[in-house]
Amino acid sequence: MARKRIVEGLELPENLYQTPRKEPGKWRYKRPDGSFYTFAASTQDAIAAAKGLNAQFAAGAKVTRATNPQYGRLSIRRHVEDFIDEREKREPSLRNKTSWSNRKAYLRSYATLNAGKSVSQITLLDVQAWWDTLTGHAQRSRQPEFRRFFNHLLARGLCPKLDANPFSSSDAAPRVEMSAKPAKQRLRLSQEQFWLIYNQAGEKYPFLQIAMAISLITTLRRGDICDLKFDEHVVGNLLRKQINKSHAQLSKEFERRGGQADPANLSWDLDKHPLLRQVINRARELSLSHRRCPSLLSHKYKRRYKSQHRSHPYQVLPKFLSDAFAEIRDETTDTNGKKLFADVQPKHRPTFHEVRSLAGDIYAAAGFSKAQIRELYAHTDDSTTAIYLSGYGKKWQEIDIALPSGALDNEF
């Protein structure tokens, strides 16, 4: 016989549970298909709702939005789901993007925090009160999708208490105030520290050495490096990569202008970049021991991880790369046996991205101009943007600058 579950002196019916953190007024209901949804209610109301749903499902009701108390006709959760459905129908490719999974989670989290609340009740002050609970970084990552979501609501006349989109970029109407962007506090990575971390990574994470070397030679970002595949990006004697961030930024810019944009497409001739060829050959050798993983970064995990974004069981994803770098960084000691960043707060320690910054410093010290380094970084301004205005195929921009012998204090 199942043990009785008592909350505030009242017995909870079957399928009704407190949330894992036992937050007051927050409940989970287990549907017949085994999935849960979370809602806010008093203990008495939650019990009544659960009993009613139990009766409906016992009578043969199917799991639909109508059987979920969060999905009332004007509930925020219902309109979040409607907005997500509409976005995915208009742009099916979103379903395969990690960033879209994150954005959906942001929207659903907002709906959960406002469970049972009607969209017609939303006010700017309410939105600002919630917005102020987020960090500046979280605000900046959420703002674009919330602007689209509130455009969706306002276009349907669902928010009569809002005079304008709270997440608008215009000052013409009231909007939420953003937290100031803090000054960058992460430490730069010196070349000496780079080599200490690089050597420390060798035994445990060989893929990390490959990633660090590629970043230092090419200045490619973490996501671009993790995307690299032998059959797709190592073309004959060339390494070619469309730059993810450049593509995203240019697409947004030219969508606003009613046109199209190609991404920055960088190409390295491996005859002119022997260090890069050396690193790619090492990545290929590592791949052979990892069931011929098609990615340049491969790693044999201690346990199997499932991810829709991993096409091979040994493929390295961006988060694992960052975590591996942080782990090795924190284990690395200097010549005196002291850990490199023991006296530095974790949030201020260099991340993998600082390898890219170090690369720029090394190229500058080797005598290359800012214009040449900007090209390597795939940074664009009004004049360079015009290079990518073609809808008739890719334009590959060959990278001519290479690290001269003697520019590095060690070797890969």
C-alpha cells in the first residue's frame, strides 16, 4: 500500500506532487503518459485540480492542452506554446539549433513563473520586476526572443495594459530598463600560461590540445572549431569554414534591409600553414582511435551521453570543450608547483575564448596589421560587409597571414 503524502495536514491525491525543491504554492501533476507539468496554486486548489484531472483521465480523456490548467485561453503558457509552434512552422530549421532549445526554455520558464496569470494582466512594471531578477548577461541573451514573443501578443491585441513592446529597441515608448554591461573582468591568457595548460591537457584530453592549437593558429571561435569535420571542411589541401557568428550577424542585418547576406567564408591553404596541417593530421590520427569520428575534435567518454546535436558518440560539443579547458586550467601549476589561478575568483579566470585573444596579440607582435588581424577574426564593418553581399554562391576569403617561425615560445 502506497504511503500517504501529507502537506499542510491534507493528503495529496494520486499524481499530485510538490516540486523537487518543495516550493510553497508550486505543484507537479503526473499525466498518464508519464510527463509532468508544473503549476502554481494553493494546497486546497491543487488537490481539487488533481482530483478533477484524475477523474477526467480515468474516464478516458486524452492528454491535451485543455486538460492542463496552465493552458487557459489567455494563459501566458498557452501563448508561449502557440508562439513556439508558429516560429517552428515558419522556420523549421530552428528545431535543430541548440540556441533555439535555450530560447524555448527561457520562454517556458517565464510562463512557469507566471502560471495561472492571464496575458491581459501583463503590465510593464510586472515585466520589469521579473527582468530585474536576471543578470545583465541573461537579459541580453533573452531580449531578442522576448521582443518577438511580445510582438506576437501585441499583434493579436492580447496585452491591453501595455502601450508598446517592453523589449523594443526604440526609445519612443516605455520599455524595460537593461542592466549595465559590466566591464570585462576575465584575465587575459599569457603565452606561458597557454603552454602550461596545453601540456597539462595532453594525457587526459588530447582533443583539447588540438582545439587550443587550432584556435591559436586560426583564431576560430569555440563553436566553429567544434563544427569542423574532415569530409566537409578539409577540402583537398584546404581548410574552409563558414563563420557561424558572422553568418548570424550579417543575416540579421540584411534581413532588415530586405536583402540577403553570405557569411564570412575563411580558407587556409595548408601548404602555406604547415602548423595547421600538423594539427589536422594529429586530429585525424586521434579520430582513427575513436571509431573514425568525422569531427576534428573527438574524445572517448567514460559513459555514453545522448544528445540530438551529437552525430557521433565521440564528437566533442562546445560545452564539453569549455568545461574541459576550465578543468585543466584549474589543475595546471606553474614552475613553482602553485596552481596558476588559485588566487583568482573562478568567474575571472581565462576561458577557452581567451586563446583567441592571445592569438591576436601574437599576430600583432609578429608585425601584422590590425586590418589583417580583423580579417582573420572575421570581424566586419560597413566596408568589409559588402564583400559578403552575394546570393549566388560562396566567396572564399583566403587567409594569407601565418604565424612565422619563432612567434611561439613552444611547439605543438
